Amino acid sequence: MRMPGWIAAILSLAAGAAWAQSYTWTDITPANGLIRDVATDVFDGKRLIVTGTFQPGGTASSPFYFVMYSNDAGRSWNLPVTPLPGPPVSVFADVAQPGVVYLEFASAFFNISFGAPAHTGSLQRSADFGRTWSAVRLIAIGETVHPFATDPIATHGLYAFYQESYQVFASPGVGIDTRNYATIRSHDDGFDWTTPLAAPSANSMSLVGPTPSSPTRLFMSLAGGGTAISLDSGATWTPFGTSSGLPGLQWIRPDPLRSSLLYAELTFPSVSPGIFYSYLVRSDDGGASWTTISYASVAFNHLTIDPARPNIVWISGNGTSFYRSQDRGDTWREVAFGPPGATQGLITSPSEPGVVYVVRASRLFRGTPSYLPEPLVVEYEYEGNRYWLTSLDGEAVSQDNRQQPGNVHRTGERWGAWLAGDAPAGAVGSCRFWGKPESGLRTRVLVLQGFECEAIKRDLSWILEAENEFYAVPPRGDGCPDGLVPVRRFNNLNPDLNHRWVVDGVIAAEMRARGWYDEGVRFCARPLGPNE
């Protein structure tokens, strides 16, 4: 294991602070509210949902629990129209289905000597992002059902952490708290569940995965320290990290798109009794070896990986700053944040690249960067030989976590584009079309503004989905200006029309060999940066 010294790691963080990116922070907490959890819709990052408590008059007297949602990035808040049972604890947004969210509710211990527990609440599901709710699972006293991941294999699949807690009296006046743990899995939006084998001794709700790159792999933090891994959707578990001599791994965070890339917290005792040091470590080979990428004298409590652009990683903890990396933790930039306090959560906005939402000291803040990331155009393949593109980060995240039906997956083909405000001279906006169902067309077409866009607008077989999502430079003949990347378009020439846009010369030759017609260069794209 390669372990740089403390000084080098601290200097790396300090160097990052010198070239900090500027963020503007806005407190968007509902009036008199204390926030517990937050989630955002995968397609629309301005749609937020929060759980917390409301304190009438701004005092702690007679607080009550709430769930609220916002459609405008927290400028205004709304209460659900459906009454909800009990105090809500956490909210989970389904990343495969826009608008779908789940609510977990708290429950207390029960005395097993009293007999079978009565149901006191339910796991709730909303398909309209918080306006209305319905129960999908009854919750008994002492149970916890905590949704934590979408199943990339099943369109309506969901994983949850299950905990059954009860108290047994070993002798008069002496109670023993007992907990049973398991992962449970649903294939129908949480209505019916299957229960894999009992989990090992877990640390409450510290489960992560699966990811699009490893759709059956999960990691779990163990109550006594260390982690466990399951490669079969939670059915069986084995210790993880011990083979590389790292039993002190406290949690694992897998990269969503690269199965071999893992992050973890590594804790070592110091020479002073009871004092521990926490390191952030990364493995590029699935856990066989690890590299230290930060050292913190005060343990960080959160690591967040941007699901659409996973080279971007955030760490946060107690204090007044965050650290942000654009290169998987090799270098860090300090992001100043005013109010001190413990960070309770940090999430990225998949449909607004660069924007983050932070829960700190029970307040909710929206962070807007001084500059926004440039668009990336990503290609997907489905049904074995059909292709489509997206330039929307939220749509890409959703598709990564919704691989069925059609076995939809990334091909690796992608290129850069520009936003309107910083596009080079001569660049024009895009037009995105989708075939109308009655026309029999099952394809998406991306063209640039101009003759071709206007011609397709007049064709009643197509729906104009969006304009000016990104900007690119029109070609000069069959080429591009120096420094830009030519994007060629191929046509399958079948009645069931499909196009493919290609930047790689080897793939272009393959498409010609497969009988696809080369329609020539249609875009001149932005070259990708080293960390895109």
C-alpha cells in the first residue's frame, strides 16, 4: 500500500486552498424549519424535497415534523396534500424515475414480551415529487426500512436497509436491545420485497451500492469496524479490505461508472490512547491497493461523488469549508462556506451541473459556482445496434440507473460542447428531436440550428424536444477548424431509422464496414479536458 506522509497530504490540501473556486451560498431553509434530510429530482435540480421539524415562533416548544417540497430551488415551499404518518426521517429520490421519492419514518423499540407488534406507520412513495403520497409497506414498531439505492438492472427496482429492533428483558429491570439486519430488494416500486440472507453485524444503515458499473455489488460498514462486500445483491457477504491489510476501512464509496475505483475512510489509532486519525484513501484496482488522497485532523463526515461527472468529489465535515476535487482526489480546492457547524448532508444537482445543496447546522443552503461546467454529449447503445445521445447530466444519470429494457448502456463515445455564454465565434445552438410514436420512429436526432433544424421542424413525424441545450461549431465542408473535434453522422438506411454520431476514427471505419452510410461531419466539438 502506498501511503504518502502526513505533511505531503496536508500541503496538497493547503495548495488547493490557494486556487479556490468561488461559490455563492443562499440559505433556502423554510421559515422556522430545522432540516434533517434533502433530495433533488434527477431530471430537474430545482425540485427539492426536505424532511425536518418546524418550530412555531422560532422556539423549541411544541415542534412538529414536516415534509415539504419546492419546484423553484427553495424560493418557495409547499406542504403535501396527503396526511403522512409519524415523524419522517429521511427521503430517497429514485434516480431511474423522475418525480419518484420515498419517505422513511421513525419507529421505537418494543417489548417482545408484549406479543406481536402493531403496525404504526408505513414506507411512503410519491410519484409527483412530494405532492401526494401512498403507503407501499407497513412499518411495525421497532422496524426500519431505509431505501438507499435504485436497482440498475430492474426499471422499478429498489434496495433498502432493513432493521428490526426490539428489547428483551434478560432479568427483572434489565433490558437487552436486539437488532436484526438485512438488505431487502423490491422489483415493483416498493410494494413487494424479497429478503436476502441476514446481513453481518452492521452499522445502522451504512450500506452503499449497487452502481451502474457494478449492478449487483454492495458494501456495508460493520458495527465493530471494517467493511463487508456482497457480489450477489446482498444474498451473501464476506469481509472486505483485509486481504490488502486494511481492516480499518470504515466505509466504502464506489465510483458509479468505474467499477474498479473505490473511496474509503481509513482510521488508524495514534500513540495516544483513544485518539484516531482519519485518512481518505482511494483504490484504482478494486481494493487490491490503496493511496492516501487526504488527511484530516478532524474526521470528515461526508464524501459525495458527482454521479454524472464522477471525477468531481466533495469532502466535508465540521467547520466552515468544504474541499472539492476535479481529479478524483489527487488535488483539492477549498470552497469557503460561511456558517460554521456540522455538515449533515451534501448532494449535487444532476440537472444543474456545478450546483450543490448542503444541510449544515440543520439549515439548507444552495451553492452556485462562479462558473458552470461545459456540456458533455454522451452516447448510449440499446437493443444491440441502436444509438442515441444526451447532453443533459440528469438524463444521463437516470439512464445509467435504468439499463432495462433494451440493455441500455454507455458506449464510451462522447465529446465536449459549449454553453451559450462562452461558445466560440461561429458556434450555433442545438436542436433535439424525437420521433412521434404514431410515425413508428424510435430514434433521437441532434442537429445544429439552421436549414436542417428548420426542415425537421416542418416534418410532422418529429417532436421538437428542446433547442440550444448546447452549442457547437458548424463544419467547413467535411472538416473542422484547427483544434476542434469533427463529429461524423452515420445512417443505418433502414425503415426503422437510426443515426450514430462518431468522433473515433476506428469506430467510424467499423460503422462503414457494418453498412451504415457516412453522412459526413455534422458538428465541430470541443476537445475534452483531462478530467472530463
